[in-house]
Amino acid sequence: DLDVHQGDGTAAILGGDPGVFTLSVHCRTNFPARKQRSSLDVALEPGTGDDVYLGLVGRLVPALLDRLQPDLVFYNAGVDPHERDRLGRLALTDDGLRRRETLVLEAVLKRMLPLACVVGGGYGADIEEVVARHAILHEAARDLA
């Protein structure tokens, strides 16, 4: 779950299932105030930008896939870590989101794992900008096909 808000619902629902690993990379100071326990929570400081975020995701996702060897990857590609998101508090650029999607998709595809993706988040004044950010995941998938 790479939405800017902790994947608290996922953690609450699946937290007791030993066959499920949940990862949440989110802004430390964002909703919800009281966090659930994911298998792995990575709380980032407000203002975290492309370099730090992508460095973390680029190391973490492949390492977890290699260690866990999952049967399925379910990816919540939240776009609210974007720098212009009203509720996000992180600072990813459009290019940062594109690079993130490519990193995640390549890591999963390289290991030939089944992948289900959803888009989420996106709280901006300009709906067209938000929709364009949601499309980045699909564009990255198309470019890797």
C-alpha cells in the first residue's frame, strides 16, 4: 500500500492472517492519527520527496518480494503522496509517481508474480490533474507490456 495514508483498513482486516503480509508506506503525521499494525509500516516525514521515497521503495519492494515469495501481489497505487495533493503532506512529482509505478511493476513482473493494482487517493483542486496522476499507473503498465 503506497497511498499516503496508512493502510489501516487492510491492516485491521488482514492483520490476523499469517498467510498475508501487509506493507504500508505512508506519511507519519497523516490520517489516521491512531495507526493499525501492518506487517511492515514505514512512516515517512512530511515533505519527503522523490529521491528519498524512490530510494526506499526501490530497495524495499524487491527485497520483500524475494524474501516472501508471494503467490499474489495486490498493489494500492495511491497518488496522494503527490506534492500538489491537498491532503498528502509528501512531495512526489509526476515523474516521481511514474518512476514509483515502474519500480513496483518491474519488480513484480521480473519475478513473474500475479499482480492486481488499484488506484487510490488524490485530493486536488483540479480534477483533470488528479485523473492524469491516476493514469500514470496504467501508462507505466502499458509501457512495460
